[in-house]
Amino acid sequence: MKNGKLAKRKWKVSVVAAVAVAGVVLVAGIVVTVRGCGHAGQATADTAYFYQCSMHPQIVQDHPGSCPICHMTLVKVAREKPGKSAGDAKGHAGRILKYQSPMDPTKVSDKPMKDSMGMDYVPVYADSVEATTTTAGGKSTVPGKAAFALTEERRQLIGVKTGVIERRALSRRLRLPGRVTGGGRVTAELLEMDAGTVRAGMRATLAGSQEQTVDAVVAGVDSGFDALTRSYAVTLTPTEDAGWLKPGVYVEADVLLDFGKRLAIPADAVLYSGERKVVFLTDGKGSFAPREVKLGKAGEDWVEVLSGVKEGDRVVTSANFLIDSESQFRAALEQYR
């Protein structure tokens, strides 16, 4: 009997010990997990790098990603002092000027808020804006756009390229649909939008469906306007016989429009903003200023410029939309100062 009670007591002790050991292990596991999480969080906070948009320095985060404004890949940047926040690492004074919509740089608020898609407005630090705006050369002559400056690193990252306004030969080829009529002549259609560009005596090339070609000359342009096709009739005469030019055959007339020498600007430099045509002047050292221009004859890769800029001015020809976005953002901020 005594042996039975002793065995039962030993069994209870074993169970209690097992439970105690399990509890210790469980608590230890929780402690290890909590410490592990705490350590991981500390490692993130103390990381020696942060990620920032090269075009919009107010966009900063502690992990790789893309800018919500221009969608460029964020650049990995070393912190000045370990343990500082991303804003401090860039020398922010901590003063937030305003909050900007991540999707529309022209929408600015004086307090934190969300946009229609539920995205948080991003803070705009005063020093990051003032550092680039006050160093910009020239002033804006375009409503809703402001002059500003970018560092060489940022200009390289977004792919800014420039061109120079110059006097040069300006020409382009105008393609007109046509058909062979009697006597081997060709009647082509000059659209209403191109009225006045084609004149008698201009050189042209006629091309058939099988890639046959023959030189031709514009014999004349009919003054009568076809309201149905919204075009004028152009008559062309081949300079030599071509067996494939049979009545009824469809051809394409390629007319060379030679405008002579004109003050011209690279076509890629022009931004069409509603009723305005805008270019961005630059001094080649990082300053950008928007200018409204009036254009004339359009060539293949160049377009005549009538006013707004002068010969020798340097304009942005690549990354225009990013430059324009930043210009609008700067203009939006200025109204809050």
C-alpha cells in the first residue's frame, strides 16, 4: 500500500516538473521571440542607409521602392549619422512646409491628409525646397509653373538632355494619298490642316503599292475646297515614263516642303500645355526656367520658333515631363509662403 502511494506521489512530481519545464521553455521562447523582434526593429532603425527620390527629395523611406510622384526607383543613400531618421540624415531642420499629393504634385495641403485613393500626402521639408528654388536662375513667365534648380546628380539620374536654339535649314516631307488619272498625271488630296504648304513647282516622289517609285513635280493646287473630304486637289506630273502608272492606280505622293533657313528649336523640347506651348530654358548648371513660345513651320525634327526665346538659348530636350512636374510643384508651394 505504501509502495502504491509512493509511486503515485512520484508520478505527480514528474508531471509538475514536466509542466514547469514546458512553461520555462515556452516563456524562454517568447522572450527569445520578443528579443529577436526587438533586435530586428533596432537593426532597421540603425541601418546606415535610406532610400530617396532623386527628383523629389521629400520622398524618403527606409526600404527600396519607387517614388509615388514620378515612379522613379528610389536611390540608396548613406546616412550621415547612424540612428538618425531619414529626414535628419538629409539635414532637415524638422520644419514641414506643406504636404503634397503623391499622385498630383500641384495639390498641396497645410495639414496631413489622404487623397481620393486613400494615399497619405507626403511631407515637404522647407529646407529641401528652398535649397533648390532660391538658387534657380531666371524667372517663370508661365502661369502655374516656377523656375527651380537641380543638382548634377539628379539631372543625370532622370536623364536630362539639352539642345541649342539655332538658325538652320528647315524641311519635312508631306505624304498625300492620290490616284493616277488620264494622261499619266496624279491627283492627290491636300488636307485642310496643310493648306498653303504645297505650291506649283515643288519636287515630289510617287510611290506605288509594290514600292515602285518615280520622281514628279507639283503642277498645281486647285483653289476649290472639297467639303466632303476636307481637302484640296493637287495635280502632280511624273518626270519620266513609268509603266505601272495606269489610270485608277492608287499612289502616295511624297512632297518635299523646303522652308529655307529659320530660327528653330528641337521638336522634343516643346511641351503642349493646353493652349500654351512651353519649353524649359537651362543654363547648363542645373537651373531651369519655363518659357512660353510661339511656333511657326514644323520640320522633321525641328520646328520654327517665332517668339519667347532667342538664338543660342539652351533648352531641355529629354525628361521634359519630369522637369515640368517639378516646376508645377514649385509653383504650387510658392502660394503658401
